[in-house]
Amino acid sequence: MTYLAPAPFEAQDVAVLPFRPPATRIWSTGRRVSALWALGALGPQAVAARCRALAAAPEAMLEA
């Protein structure tokens, strides 16, 4: 996890562990999932707008 500075967590005695999705069923490709495709395809402003919309109305995610 080279994107994370571990020192602040270690100073507070907090363990930082990578998220490891299950390797079976719907999660079998979960390790390859990333938001980078959305940033590349839609751009940062569009992704931010969609995140704000979801934060304002999380129940809309269930309708999709």
C-alpha cells in the first residue's frame, strides 16, 4: 500500500490492512475493480458530481 503513509497510524497503534475481497462468486474479479475507469471515461468533475448526488440521496443507488 504505497499510497498510504503508515507512520501516523503506527503512532496511534492502529493497524492498517489492505481490503481483500473474497475470491469466489460475484467477488472473483473484485481485486481488479477500481474507480480509475470512471475518472478516465467521465472525468473528475463528472465523477465528483455523481458522488455528491449519491451522498445526497443514497437510496437512489438501490433503484439502479
